[in-house]
Amino acid sequence: MLSVIKTISLIGLKGNIVEIQTDISNGIPNFEIVGLPDIRVKEAKERVKSAIKNSGMEFPNRKIIINLAPADIRKEGTYFDLPIAIGILTAIGIINEIAIKDFVFLGELSLNGRINGVSGVLPMCLEAKEFGIKKAILPNENIKEASIIKDLDIIPVSSLKEVVEYLNGKIIIKNNNYNKFNIKTDFYKNYYGVDFSEIKGQEYAKRALEIAATRIA
């Protein structure tokens, strides 16, 4: 059984699409993550396993290999937890593989299945949009910064179970904060008379300022 989930890897201010390739097969039960993961990504194994079990779903007692592709880029951070969990649940058929198309997933898992906020969401979502991604599932805690990005459908979630039910069409989740934060953005544009859309080039400088702004918002 194989599944492929998309997320974003951030190195400095540069993002890359990362495929979470999950293969589950018969054999001695084992859970391995390969593809240059750092210690925080390797530790995801225990968080993901407990989060799936404590969300009322069965964790497969089989051989599990997670490949983070491309394998030559260093993967850092806890935001790989959610896409790894979704990859496993898709591979064993709990989530319909068609449902995960066009999404990127970001989020840290608690042992009880709660999804915690992560850092770097704004630049990662900006990069996702640049790569043509239309939808992003990410923690409720990050909704404020992510909602300022236009033309990217943000789905805020609070638990792994909620993500599964949303992807399987059992519940509907709407981003009620989207218009609110666009109104704030439009206000500043009208007040100051200029914004980043009128500055040509300087992409890294603009992104650095956007990240700094979210830290003090």
C-alpha cells in the first residue's frame, strides 16, 4: 500500500514541495523515516503513532517506510507530523486518496491527536501558492498569519480526527477569519497608499518583512 502526501520544507526563506511517500507492507513491524530527516522529524514516529491510536483509529502493526522526497534536501521541524499521519491513514484506506489531492498539510501532533501550531507557516504557504497549490490544511493557531494570503484556501483544524472527517466528507470546515484579515490588509493599503504588490523584485526582502510582521502581530 502506497500513498503520497504533499507538504512544504523551508530552508531559510526558500521553500520546496516535499512528498511524504508512505509504503506499508507485510513483514516484521517497523516504522522508519528516511530522506534526510532531522531529530525532530525522526521523533514524529512516536507522536504519530500515539495520535492515531488516541484518535480512535488503528495504527498498522506492519512494516512502514516513510520517504521524504526529494531525499537530498534536509527536512527540519515538527510540522511533518500531520502529513506523515495522513500518509499512513491514506495508505491503509482510512482516508480516500482522491481527497488529499491539491492539498498541502502542516501541523505538529500531540499524543492525544490535538494539532499544535508551528512556526514558519506564512512563508511556507506563500511558497505553496507559488508552486500552484490551491489548498492548505494547517493548525487553528496559525490561521491569522495564513489568512492574509489570497487565492489559497486555508482549512484550519484542531485535531487529527477532525482532519480525517473533513477529508472523508463527514464535516465541513470554513475559514471564517479570511475576510476579516483581508479587510485589515486592505485598510493598511488604503492608509499608506502602497503595498508590496507595487514593488517589483526584492522577493527575499519582502518575504523577510512579512515573516517579521507576523512575529509582532
